[in-house]
Amino acid sequence: MQHLSGKDVYDVVVRLPKTLSPDTSVDQARAALHDDHVHMLLITNDQGLLLGTLVRDDLAELPQGHAHALEHAVLENRTISPDTSAIDALRLMQTRTERRRAVIDPDGHLLGLLCLKRRRDGFCSDADVLSRTTTNQLS
């Protein structure tokens, strides 16, 4: 955790996460979650306001169909402030066994996605995400 000393969430956030529109269907959300690197979907409006988040469990019991995924999206306990200490965020996510938290400003605008690494000892970076994307495109 030494590498996080003195940093806040905004210092370690993935700044350009993929987002979905409010009209995304449940089936489209399920398809987006097929990638095992995707743990949380972020639904935003055109102004960048975070409207909701989805994880696999949110969709598990829903039937196939074209219902709007936003109807099943959650915000509570899935967001974090950018000025939270990175060490405090790490401990929170480790304790709750979470891998993702949406980072929002006081008005609810999405600033990025806090991504706990698979080893749960630090956070993914924009460079990590870009590297995975490039590797997947070459495959």
C-alpha cells in the first residue's frame, strides 16, 4: 500500500471508462458483461451524469428480453468521491470484496471508474486498460 500513500481516488481512477446509454436493454447489458474484465457497467446520460450501475448479479434473475437495463441499475454503495484517500478506498473495496466503484463529482457526473486489480492489492490504470484493449484487438 506504500505506493498509494498520499494519493486520492482521483489519482488512481481509470478516467475514460466505457459507458452505456439510458436506452440500453437488459440483453445488451448482459452481452457487455461477457468480457471477464468487465465487472460493472456505467449508464450515463448525454451530460455525463451517472444514472446507474449494473453488475452481473443485478441481471441474473431477469428474463431475456428488451427491457431497459436502467430500470435495474443501482447507485447506492457503488460510487465513491474523487477526494477519498486511495488507501481508504482500497481497504473499503477489500473489506466489501468489490472490484469496481464509479467515481463521481458532487453533482453526480461520472469522473471515472475505480478498478481494483485481480490480486486486490492496487488499482488498474488507464495504461493497463489500454494495454488489454490493444492486446485483444491483436488477437
